[in-house]
Amino acid sequence: MSGKGKEVSIPQCRRKLGSTTSQVLDLLHNEDFVGNVKTILELAHQSVDYHVGKLEDLDLVEKTEKTDGRQYYRATEKGREVIEGVNVPPY
């Protein structure tokens, strides 16, 4: 757990995710950068930051370090478990 929020169970995480946040999580199943998520979902950078922040607070994604200056994130183990149970509409 990141320490940002209270411990949340997998079922609670599923209930807290909306459609857009679920789509962001799905894209971050494997490591990706925020700009790519923004382009695929056609969202403003601030919107992607909001959804990624929500996912970080739930310990579903984590930031990874890269040297190219981009912000990379990937789903945590808990995030991958949630992905398997979330019905994400096609985008």
C-alpha cells in the first residue's frame, strides 16, 4: 500500500472505478506513459492525471522511473486483479 489512503478491498475498488478510470487502468495493465493514454482515450492531460491519481490512491497503479522524461505507470498486482474483474467498455 502506498500510504496515501486507507486499505481498500478488491470489491471496494471495483465499485469505486468509473468507466474512464477503468479504461485508464486497462491501458496501464502493462507499463505505459501518460501521453499515450491521453492520445488513445482522447482526454486532456489533466483528466488523465486525475484518473491516474485516483488509481494511485487505490494502490492500483504505480509510477515507474524512466530516463526519457515521460511519466510511466503500470498496474500493481492488486490493479491486475481488479482489471480481471472490471468490465471495461471498448474505446
